[in-house]
Amino acid sequence: MAEPENSRFGAISLFLNSWMMAMSTGYHVTILNPMTPVIVNLFNQTHVTRYGTPMPPSVSTSIMAIVNSFIFVGGFVGGLSTKFLLGWFSPKRVMQMGHVVSLLSILVMALITGLTGSYEVLIVGRFFAGITVGISYNLPSLMVAETSAPAKFGFWQSVVGSAVTFGILVAAVFGHPKLLGTATLWPVGISLAGVPSIIYLIGSVWLPESPFYLLRMKREDEAVEVLQQIRSGTKGDISQEISKIKSEMKNVEQVGIKEMLTNKGYRNQFFAVLVVYSNLVLVGVHTFVIYSDLIFLQAGIAAENVTFATIGVFALSFIASVFGSKIVDRFGGYKVNITCNGILIFAIVLFTISQATAHLAPLAMPYVSIAAVAIFMCAWSGGSNLAVFALVGKLTVEPTRATAYGYASMLLWTLAWFGTFIPPYLQSGLGAYMLMIWLFFAIVFLIYHLLLIPDTKENSSDEIQAYFSGARQNNTNETLEMF
């Protein structure tokens, strides 16, 4: 019997669940990148008002690093809270809460900071935005895992990554100094992050609950009704899918962190998810997403052109993510992540060479650096950022999914804070070699994938879990031969 496909209503539901919060995340993270000169000037004016002297450059750098990175402190809280909120509320309700918090953060950043000029208030607003960001790297992927037809699971997981990339591009465009990145309009630019939240909160009135959640709540009739809405299959197909969901759940309660660490199969699964999430940020992506204007300026690009360079790079990144969705759907997150790690390593080396040899070709090397950043961002946006969602959904099973997502998200945002706070200091301390730390991690992650993570496209869920339990069946040798 053929597996049912997503119905039109199911596709709309998946789009709202996978796109809106993820797009808002990309926007929140990036919007201050093109607005940095305006925000720094605002801080300087506040400092003059308070203390009668301009803000020292070193203090300005530190405060901007705190402002930019504090969104990931909130991300840590959001990742931690998701696990506990899902114990009390349905995934749909938690998603709604996340969007409400996003609107609250916009109120704090755009209205209160706009009126007071307080950088302390902006930091608080970024923290609230970070809570949404933390939730967004759990919930959309979880909702797709629990509502998508198996045949389109990889595609819809990759859409989450495309939405983040689109949000990054939109933020770079609207934050441009010739649009909303001005001294008077920057609060409007920040406020646009609320548009996806408003759309979702309105649309969520008609969105169904997750069939997994309904079955956990012993509401099987409602789960069947939901599957009939979001699938295009026959009643027999729906009945078969209900049976498969029950088989995966097996009446097992959610696995806690203690059991995740003591059970060999769960532990290996958990470590694999942690590595996949870490791979997303410990390759230096936030150096470019949040500091690209500064990077291009110091690479020799004219000040009036740096944001255009950023927009161009992010536009290519989004295009790559659109095509990447199809590539992930066809080849699976495992192969895509390995391939893109190799490309990231090449791009980091190329960028380093362009900076280290800039004095030899001062007219050409700035554009080589742009090309290197574009290659990096296309590989990350069109590969790594899409593959991670397809991978973690396949590496986990229903009893472990919420715990694995929750703790992996906490690690993700801790590392994201680290990766966002230190680039200005790496740039001033290491100069041309500022990306070497990320090169090291990219190589380590590539080796780990090749040796210790199974191919999620070629193996069933049972085979993947058997691999983690010790039945590797020479998978490592087969993987190495494939490449």
C-alpha cells in the first residue's frame, strides 16, 4: 500500500508551522548587522547624555558584541523551556507562545529603546527575541516531524532552513541605510520581525494539533480526523499511518536526560544530535551573518558598498537554500551535510588566503573575500542549515525527540552566543587568520559524520537505532567507499 501524501491543507499547515517562526528567527538575528552604525551612534548619544563624554570605541565594541550575542542567551532559555512547555502544552500552543514572545521583544526593542535610547533595554529586548529564536529551532522541526507525510519529510524539514535564510536576506534588505536602517526609521525595521508572528497567530486558529500529541493524549479519534485533513490518502492509508505512529510510540513514555545518557543506543543518538547541531554554528557562520558589513569594510570594500555586498551574498544564500531543499530531499541530510562541510572548509581557507595576501593584490583580494563568503554562505544555507533539520528528525525517535531537541538546542544557542560574541576580538587579535578556530571545528565535524553517524537516507528508523545500539554492519567502511 502506497504511503499517503500531504493534502493541500496539510501543505499549508506545514508551511505555516515550518516557515513563519523560522523566518522571524533569521530576521531577528540579522537585522542589527546593516544597522550597526546607526545603533552605535544611538549608544554614543546616550553615553554623552549620561556622562557628558563620547563612548570609547572599546566600550562601543563590547556593548555591540553583548547586544548581538545576547539574543542567543535568550535562545538558551528558549531551548530549555521548550522541553518543559511541551510537557504541559501541545506543540501548537507552544508555537503560539513563541510568537507572542516575539511580539513582546519587538515592543521592547522598537518602542522602549527607540524612546529612551537605552542600550540596556535593547539588550533585554534581544533576550526576549532570543527566547523565540530558541523555540524556533525546536518547534518547527518537531511539528514537521509529527505532521508531514513520510515521503516529504526531508523536504519540509529543509524548508525550515530556507525560511531562516529568507529572514536573513529580508533583514539585510530592509536594514539598508537607504531603506529602514536610518536614525529615525530603525525601530520600524526591527518591528517588521512581527509580521510572520501576526500571520501565524491568525492562521493558527485553523491549524490542527499534531497527531502524535493527540495519540499521546489518548484522543485517537481526533488524531484520525487530523490525518484525514492533512493527508490525501484513503482511509486504509490513514489507518496504516496511525498504526505506524503507535508502533513508534510503543506506549513508551518520553525518555529523560538520565536515560538518554545511560542507555547506549540513546546516548549515541543523543551525541549525534549534539554534533549535528554544533556543526551548524561552530563553523563561523555568525561571523558573516552578524558582522558581514564590518568584515567587508575591513577587507577593503568601500563603506557605501558593504551592505550591498551583504545583500548580494544573502540573496545567493537564499537561492542556494531553495535549490538545496530539493537536493536534501533527494540525497538526504547526511550526504548533503558531509559535502557542505567540505565546501565550508574550502571557503574558510580561501577567505584566509585573500586576507593574508591582500597586500599583494589590494584591488582584487577584497572581491576574492566576497566570493569566499558567498561560497561559505551558499554551502551553509543551501546545505548545512537545511540538512540539520532533516538529520535530527531521522536520528531521533518519538520517545527521545523532545529531550534531544531541547538539550541540543541549549547547546546550540550556547555555542551561538560564543560564536557571535568573539568575532570582533578574533578580528582584532588574529587579523587574517580569524577563521582558523572555525576551520578546526569544521574538520572535526566532517570526520565525526564520516565515522560515527549513519546515512539517514539509506537506512530505516529501526536500522538507524540499531546502528546507535552497536549493530554498525560495516557502515563506516561503506560510507568511506562511497566518497
